[in-house]
Amino acid sequence: MNSESVNKERHPDRGEAQAWSVKTHALTRIYGRGELQVRALIDVDLRIAPGEFVAIMGPSGSGKSTLLNMLGALDRPSAGRVWVAGQDLSKVRDLGRFRSQTVGFVFQLHNLIPTLTALENVTIPMVGQQSRRQRTERAHLLLEQVGLAGRAGHLPGAMSGGERQRVAVARALANAPAVILADEPTGNLDSASGQELIRLLREINATQQTTFLIVTHDPNIARQTDRVVVMQDGRIVREDNVGSPLHEDLKMWHYSRLGQQIMDGNLEDLKGIVTDDEERRAIASLLQRIDDFS
Ligand code: ADP
Ligand code: MG
């Protein structure tokens, strides 16, 4: 191995890191020291593509919030590196700016300021960046986007939990961040409001290509994402792609009578559907390997 490739191994290529919306390399966070030391994250390598909608699952204490805090620069790693939207967080000078411009946060508890109206809460991240009129205009637009055009003047206390959480989403979107980090955003909602919130996040994801990382305990929500990252004891222990139409189709075939016959090597019945020999063999081989995809 020449010195250049050794170097690359230690410091992943900058261009490669910039192709990802989120990338971590050997990310580690250790709290405390000595007897009380907790290894909350250990050697986590994660890559999230721009526009991906990813669920993070895992038992309580597995490091999910710690991971999100690292990605949002709310806390510093003990070791390893983090890139968000191509920026190496160890080199970002103005972390305040990064936190308000590049990422948006949604927490389990909405964290709205109770004495400010919905509209005022949404304008906060924009303070100091645009004129008051521009901020108000954009906040109205964002409230409309989350379905709360009629609630601009309401205080958080006068809104339902689901509505408050949607205000929090509007606030997270204020500066059009590349990535939204949501830590159990539906944790305090009933299942209908939770479902509605996820539908809203997916819509934002589809129309604005915002990348989403959502910590959730709810398998119903995880099922509606592109990928589920499962954590345990500070490590990523599994990653599942979900919801790919091809995968769902294959699974249906796999369990069908026709699928069983095809896997048994009987490609006759398939002739009526797929005329090309090569294609029939490809389908049979995909069906046999269905477990590789799930
Ligand atoms: P999760 O969000 O998956 O429930 P966390 O990331 O909050 O897990 O915590 C991971 C581990 O780190 C847990 O053992 C937790 O007790 C510990 N931990 C989290 N924050 C701190 C902290 N500020 N000081 C010490 N230990 C912490
Ligand atoms: Mg947590």
C-alpha cells in the first residue's frame, strides 16, 4: 500500500464525503471517565444520501439521541468525524450558523416558546438574517405548508399536540436546511396525529428533497421510511431498506404458488408472462435471493 492510499484510509476522500448528505467515520462519544464512563457511540460509520428519509431505531440508551446530537453539532465527538451537507463539522467555524442554517431540529417535546405565537416561534431562526417583513412572510408560508395557516396568531398552549409539533416542523424548515433531525417527533402524539406528522414530513421530503433522520420506536413509522438503521449499545447493528416497490413485488411473488414453482426450477408457467429466457432466469434468481433484500 502506498502512502497515499494509507492516507485515504485514515481520512476519507473529501469528494466522497461531499456526495453524502450525512456521513460519519468511526464516530465515537464517550461520556464521563473512569468507573462512570459510558460509551454512548462506538465507531459508527453512517452514510445518508441527499433526500433520503431514514428511521433510527433501537432500545432506550442505545445511542440514538447522542448520534443526532453529534450530527446537529449540539455536542462534540470524542473521536471520529462527521460531515453534514459536505461540511466537516470539526472545521466549521460558526457552529451557531451551522445549527440554524444547515440542520433543522424537531424534538419529542416541541420546545416552542409558550409566550410567543405560532408565527413568532417560526420566525425565531430567521432573526438577524432577513428583514422583519421577509421573516413574517416566510413564516406565514411555512405555517401554510404545515397546514396551519389559520393558527398563526395562536399561542402554543391553545393548540393541540399535533399542531404544536407541526409548528415545530415549520420552525425547523425556516432556513431551508439540508437535513432535518427529529428525535422521537411523534413520541408524545396519539397515533392519528403521529401518522399525520409523518405524512407531512414525507411530503416535505418529496417536494423539497430535504434529508430526514427520524428517531422512532414506532414500527408503523419506520415502515414509511426509506431505510431503518438499528442501533444497540452504541453501534449500528442492522440496516434495512424498506418500502422499495421491487422488493414488495418480489416478496409477493416469493410467497405465491407461481413464485414457489419458479423457485423449484419450473419456469414453464412464467412463459406466459415473460417471453425472454434470460429474463425468466433473472426473475427466478431474484426470487431465490429475496432474503438478501429484506
Ligand atoms: P437513546 O437516545 O438511544 O435512548 P442516548 O443517546 O440518550 O440513548 O444515550 C446513550 C447512552 O449514553 C446511555 O447509556 C445514556 O445513559 C448515556 N448518556 C447520554 N447522555 C449522557 C450524558 N450527558 N452524560 C452521561 N451519560 C450520558
Ligand atoms: Mg433518546
